Amino acid sequence: MMNEMANAPGEAYQAGYNEGYRFGGCRAVLDRIPAVSREKRGWRVLYVPQGFEAIDGGVAAALQEAVHESRVASPETMLQEAEQFRPDLVLVMNALHVFPADHAEQISRIREMGMRTAVWFVDDPYFTDDTRNLSLFYDVVFTHEMECVSLYRDAGCREVHYLPLAANPQVFRPVRTGPEHRFDVCFIGNAFWNRVELFDHLTEFLQDKKVLIAGGYWERLTNYDRLARFIRPGWIPPEETVPYYNGSKIVINIHRPTLTGQDNRNGLNITGGSINPRTYEIAACGAFQITDVRSDLTSYYHPGDDIETFRDAAELRDKIAYYLEREQERQQIAWRALWTTRRDHTFGDRIGRLLEAVFADGSR
């Protein structure tokens, strides 16, 4: 007991030093990222959000920088707001969950008034039973899931584009953290069945680690009793995930399963090939991330350089053990992830690409 008490001040000092080193490195990275100057175009855009601020806020801010005038509308009243504003484009985010039953009718009326409409589906392929039909009501369809482009084209959509997600740097950014946010291993997300299976496999390995598992439905775990002390149940708002990402030595990212019946509405069992928003968000915090592999990952990050990957529980266990012992190597990868994300994967880039696609024919 005396030895533990004697070591405590030294451990606290080392933890504080490591935190200062980490955060200082993040600031140095951000200071070196070249400023991006984008031409503001003369369009007017009405944006209809889905109610998920981490994405909606990033899109709304990017539109303000990209076009002459933009406004944010409510899903319930977008028809009336479009009639008043008369935009060149009505951009709808996702068209699911919070949108009213007459959503498709509102979009049809907006098109009849001569305004272009676009939807960006960002929950593909998990709700394709719904989005396949919704897509037909829009002039232009964007999907963050590369495997869904053919779905919408085959359904009869005339204009379909693959547009990956991004990070909102106003939310996901390096911040200083205190002891309450510092963990060896962190995972934030709901307990989809593939995640449950993975953590059940890791139960014994995690017992002597400082671990955070946050989200809903973790009572699904077979080994719940042994992992319960690590679990923070329930939803964590995006802004509250940021200090946990920043403070954790290793942040795990596990994509949800795509099979229908596993909390999905994906009757065609379309596979998932594209990385989730969490990939960008963790990286934008300057955090070290180990993720499972999606086929388009290497189009955006470079495993071993600015991200790490795993294919099964055994490989994840081995990489956690390896990187917990290698502070400097972890930090270098995390800093490179921050650089990659802030340089290439913000909503400023994505909205620029979206607008160019919508107005490619020169129409206003």
C-alpha cells in the first residue's frame, strides 16, 4: 500500500506530461495545415437537417462558406420555407427518422415549383428498404455508401453520386482532458451483435485495463457481469464523446453489421463498403484509432501510418497490447490522422463536391 501511495504522484505527473505532449503535438499539426480558400458561389440553398448535430452543423457551416445565401429548414415545414425562400437547391439530409409521413409529397411539390432537390443518404445500407423508394422523389441522390450507388441507379434515379462523409472540426477537435476522461481503451457506440461478440471475446484480456464502453443495449453481452464496471449505458451526445476520444490511449471503431434483421432494414442484404462517420470523427480529435476494415478505407486513410486496423478479436487484442506499450508510436499515428482529416475530410470539401455535381450543367 505504501508503494502504491508513493507511486501515485509520479504516475499523475507522467499522465499530465503525456497529456501536454499529446495536445501540444495536435496544436503543432493544426498550425501546419494549409488554409483552404474556396470561391463562394452565387447559389441559394435551403438545407433540411436530419437532427444529428455533429453532421448537420458541419453541413450548415460549410454551406454558409460555399454559397451566397443558405438557410436551415425544418423537415415538417420545408415546403412552406422553400416557397418563401425560393432557393436554387433544396438539400435534404438522410430523409429518415425525423421526417414526416408527407415528406415525399413535400419534395414533389417543391420540384413542381422548379427548384432542384437533392438528398444525401448517410445511413446506407442499413435502411435501404426505405431509401430505395424515397430516392425516386429527388433530382439528385448522394450516398455515403459506395455499394448503394447501383441500387439507386437500378431503381430509376437519373443522377446518383457517391459522396463520403467527413468530420465537423467545430465539434471533433483536439481538446485538453482531465483524469476522468483518460482510458486505456475506449469504445463508444450501441451494442450491435458483432460488437457484442467482439467484446465477449476480449473479456479476459480487458480485466486489468482501464476501459470505457459507452452506449445502449450492452446487457446483450454474455459476459456482462464481468464487463459491467466498464460500461456507461445510454446515449452520449457527440460533443461529449470528444474528451473521451482525446483522453483515451486507444479508441476502437467497429462498423455495425449490415444483414437484415440485425437492427437493420436492409432486405437486399447490401454489404457495407464505406467507412462510418466515426472514422473521421475519432481522427479529427487527434486520437489513435484501431478500426475494422471496410473496402474503401484505404482511399482515405493509410493503415499503419495514420490509422490501425484489425480483422478479428485476436488481432485486435494483440494490437491493443502492442500499442499500449508504445506511446510515441501511437502519438505519431494519431497526429498523422489529424493531419489527414483536417486537410482532406471536412464538410467544406464534401459540400464543395456536392454543389459542383448538382450544378454541373451550369443551372442555377
